[in-house]
Amino acid sequence: MRATSVLVTGANGEIGHGLLARLAAEERSIVTLDVLPLEPALARLVRREVTGSVTDRGLLERILAEFEIDLVFHLAALLSTRAEFTPTTAHHVNVEGTLTLLEFAHLEGQSHGRPVVFLYPSSIAAYGLPDLATKMRAGLVREDEWNTPTTMYGCNKLYCEQLGRYYARHYKQLAADPPAGRVDFRSVRFPGLISAVTQPSGGTSDYAPEMIHAAAKGKPYACFVRPDTRIPFMAMPDAIDALIDLASVPRERLTRTAYNLTAFSPTAGQICDVVSRAFPRAAITWHVDEKRQRIIDSWPTDVDDSAARRDWGFQPRYDFAHAFDEYLIPTIKDRYQV
Ligand code: SER
């Protein structure tokens, strides 16, 4: 008998850290796949750690032979800034890796006879507003508006949402006995995420977490976007809750395969003010990188997440004030002993 388990790709990343802790607390059997060995604290939580790429079919075949996977969290990706320097590598990992995982999930479902729930973090980067004036006029953006991303990462995320919908609803639709429905694909478009315990690398929303962590460590920080820059954000515990909650909703309640999520939309200047009050040694300056600014200016100031609230009861715990007062500042102070 193969052991029933959850597969988490990109487990070493920011979302992976929080997710593994939560799944382990629920006593789930966890299999991880990441290009880097897991940090020791994470490795202790998992049943099997596989080191390698999500594009390696051989590795996935070995996981299939040994484990009955009924839930996949496919987190592995190159983020938006990094992907602009290596677009074909980003496409390989972000798109071909996702296709390989979807096919793996389909084969798992075929072999154990139950749908495999496939959770996919998409992104605010799936949107692309043409200029700042349009962004400022757009208000709350719904899932099907402005789907014209300017980044390789955004294109990858938007396309993979479609690939997931294809696997869930239309897979091999011309076959005599179409096998659709073995992959139960569910995706959330995360806003920028801010964790108190890890820092992102290679993203464009990174200015917010970088500013907070630098201030807590007493290091100077030159923010690469203007103070009036506004995009939505969410505290990491809410992001983990959203993934766990969406994974367990009965399928018939879901009217979409991709849902907007958000919690608060501060400007970079407002983040700077809160951080400077909490960490008086903060030395934040503004050194705008026009090219990264253009990427952020193509992402909405806010998104309409009413579909997620209606269909599966999405309700973030942390608004802007609570995220900082109750989660980020106390946890970061504790972490850096300040
Ligand atoms: N935080 C991500 C990035 O900036 C967006 O999903 O790339």
C-alpha cells in the first residue's frame, strides 16, 4: 500500500515555511519537492524530502510509485523580478513545471481513483494596467479584467491558471471516455505577501517586507518604489489560512478556478510610517528604480475578492493595523531580539 500524503513543491520558500508548519500541526503526511535541501527545522516536519526540480518527470514518477498523493500545493516558481532577467528559465520552471505537476496529479488521480485537489498560488502579477493613470482610475479590479500582464511571471501565472482549468474541466475532451475531473484545480491570486519570519527574494512587491525586516535589524533601507505606490498586501498567516481553507471546500461551492484575495492596500509611504514608529532606528530612504516601479504601476491598487468571500468564506484576520500591531511587529521584534 502506498502512503496517502500531501505534496508541497517549492517547500523551502516563504509560503512553504508557514504551510509545512500548519500541515504538520494537522498531522498530515507531507512529501516535499524543492531544488534546495529543506532547512533542518522544516525537514523534521516531513515524511519524505525530495531534492530536485518540478520539471523532472523521473522524480515525480518515483513519488507516484511510492505515495498516494491526494492534495498538491504547487508553490515552486521564479518570482516577477527574477523572471525578467531569465525569462526562458522562468517559463521552463513556472509553466513547464506546472504542466508536469498537473500531469502528475492527473496520473495520481487515475491510479487511486479519487480527484487530486491541486492548489496553485497565482498572483496580482496576472494583471497588467497600461499606465499609472489607468491604475488610479481602475478601483477594485475583478478577476476577468485587465488580464494583460507585462511580466514573464504574470504571463506564466495567468496561463497556468488556464492550464489548471483545462485539466479540471476539459482534459482530453475528444477522447471516447473523457477523463476530466481527476485534477480538482483551485487557485488564488495572492497580493504581495508579508511574513514576519522569512524574507522573499526575486519579487517586485518585496519592498514592503524588505523595509520591515531592514528596520527591525537596524539596517538602512533604500526603497525602490515611490512613497505613493499602492498595491494590495496580505499577512502570511492569512495566506496560509486561505490555501488550507480553499483546499477543504466542497467542490460544488466553487464557481471559479481562480480567486482574487486581498487584505489591505497601503502606500509604501504608509508602510514606512508604521515601520518607523515601531523601530525608531529605521533609516528608510527612497531610491526609485523606474523599471521595477513600472511593474508595480501595472498592478492594481486593489482587487475585488467578493467571489472568494461568497464562495468559500474567505475572511482575512489581519487588516493593515492588526497585521503590524499583532503579527509583524511583535513577531519580528522577537525574531531579531530588538
Ligand atoms: N510577490 C510576487 C512578486 O512580487 C507577486 O506574486 O513577484
